[in-house]
Amino acid sequence: MTATILVVEDEPAIQEMIALNLKQAGYAVLCAGHAAQATQITNDALPDLVLLDWMLPDMSGIEFAKKLRRETRTKNIPIIMLTARTQESDKITGLDAGADDYITKPFSPRELMARIKAVLRRRLPEITDEIIAIGGLRLDPVSYRVYAQLEHVPEKTVELVLGPTEFRLLHFLMVYKERVHTRTQLLDRVWGDHVFIEDRTVDVHIRRLRKILESVGKENLVQTVRGAGYRFSIKKQEENADL
């Protein structure tokens, strides 16, 4: 999945340089020159990560980071601080404000990309390109393919044909295996927090996903936890009824 990165930087040349490198690396990029503009962007749609300059014209990056962390919608967005401040006390201030990482200027594009990948891998593994293999399923986010190992013929695998929503749903559940997610959480993380659809839509797509997995005997990997939500688990479940 393509990650969307918000660059909050008031120096046009630096903002343009960062945006160009991010686009070349395959990221979707949003840009803001000050905190007010960045706030409007996050109100419209949540980015997957924020690159935040310390010195902004209307509010310091430290205060904006604290603002993001205070609000329920934005508190989990990964933040990387960008600053010319090199003192240890400044780094501690940035991390204490809620930043996940801290990069001092000047920095190389390669270092920036490496830091971004590390933060995304740690905070949002579902949007990385790593292949996931669990319970006889192998999901490749880059090629957008899912393969299943047949129970009765272990040495043979078949490709499963999933719709885009079922693919994203399976990818998310596999990344966070054994963790229970409510319908609302799945809507926010798989569909997006600004997509206004009914919670029961999740049930429809779960049923579709299970139907596809049933063809290879893997339907029990996607489990219902009564009254709580759904999870991906390789552990057997006595009951797998709808919520």
C-alpha cells in the first residue's frame, strides 16, 4: 500500500526537495507551509506519517506535535521532527513532544528515506512492502497476490483472487495476527477514517473473504470474537459465528 506523507516545512526549497524525493520513492505527498494549513489537511484526511519542521511561522513544530498527540483522530500518526537543532536537550524535547524520530539538518535523502521506512515499519507495518506468510497463506503487497498452501497437498499452492477491499482487509488482519479489531477500527484503518459507511459493511466483506478462503480450507483463519470484533488466528476456535 502507498503511504501518504505530510511535509510541514515553511522553506519552499527544502519542502520541494523533500517532496520530490518522497515521490520518487513511491510515496504520496501532501505539503503545508505552516501549522494552520497542516491542521486543515489532517482534518480532511489523515496522512500515514508527518515530517514536521521545528520552526514554523505560526506555531512551533513542538507545539503542533503536542496538538496532534492530544487529539483522538491524530494521536497515533507517526511524526518525524526535522530541525537544525543539534543539542541533546533539543532532541529530548522533540521526542517528549511525541515525535517518533528526530533528524537534524542538513540530512541526505537516503537517510531520510531510511528513517521513514523504519518508523513506518514499526508503527504501521500494514503499509510496508514486506511479504507475510502465516497459516499457509502468503501475501505479497507489491505484486498484490495471495497464495494458499493446500491442506491435502502441502507441496502445492494456488493463487487466490481477491477484490481490492478483501485484499486490504486480509493484509491488515495478517499483519496484526491474534489481535482483535472492532468494526470501527477496521473501517478506520482499512477503508479510511473519512469514508462514511455502515459498520455492517465490514461484515459483508468478512463474509466475502471467508468464502474465498473456504475454497482452500482456510476460512477459519479469519475469526469472529463475539461482541468484540474480528481477528486473524492460526489457533482453532470452537465457534466462529457472526457478531
